[in-house]
Amino acid sequence: MSYYDLPKGTDDVELGRSIYMGALHSRRGFRYDQLGVEDEDIWSDIFEEMGKIARAALKEQ
């Protein structure tokens, strides 16, 4: 499985997914087939943390 298979998640998950897909998914070393992460729960955690950090960074601005 890849991040393409991950169902819609919380607002933080979706924000993190949007950031990842816009900034990293097609970059060398960050594609799912290069990272070796095949677990939906791990992708959800990655996206959620990215979303939380992005929201916190925006609040600090």
C-alpha cells in the first residue's frame, strides 16, 4: 500500500498529505516506493504530524 491508498483523514492528516504531495512525493528519495513505507497507519501518522507542525508554525507567524 502507499499513501495513495490512505482514506481521507482528519484536517491535520489532509493538510499534511497536501504538503507532502505538493513538496515531496515526486522528489528523489521521498517517493513511497523509495521509502519502503507500506503501512496506512504510518502514512496517516506522518501526514498528521506534518499537518500539526504546519498549523503550529502558522500560529507563530
